[in-house]
Amino acid sequence: MVAACLAVTGAGAAQAACLAEYKAKRDNPLELHYDVAQIDGPCTKANARKQLQARMAARGMTLLKVLSVRDE
């Protein structure tokens, strides 16, 4: 029973979500955007930047800066 509980707890820790805090903008008219988004893969600023740039481009926005990343 204890081993099963440890296995579930370990699996949950491995599946922790990575959250990235970022700033973005849209031009014409100027619109500034601040948000926190869930990121897949390694919880690093470089990985967050790569994913968020693609997401922002799809929305017609430009990623300005990844402020921080953290495990949920």
C-alpha cells in the first residue's frame, strides 16, 4: 500500500505543470498584454520563449519578455 502511494506521489511530481509569466504587445493600436501560461516540456525561460513566441505570433502579437518560469 505504501509503495502504491509513493508511486502515485512520484508520478504527480513528475507531471507538475510549468507556468511562465510573460509580457507581449500588439501594434496598431498599441495593446500591452501580461499573462501566465502553461508550458510543455522543460521548465526553462528558453523553452517558454520558444513556445510563447509561436503562440503570440498566431494571435498577431509579439512576445516582449518571459519574466519568470516556475513549477506549479
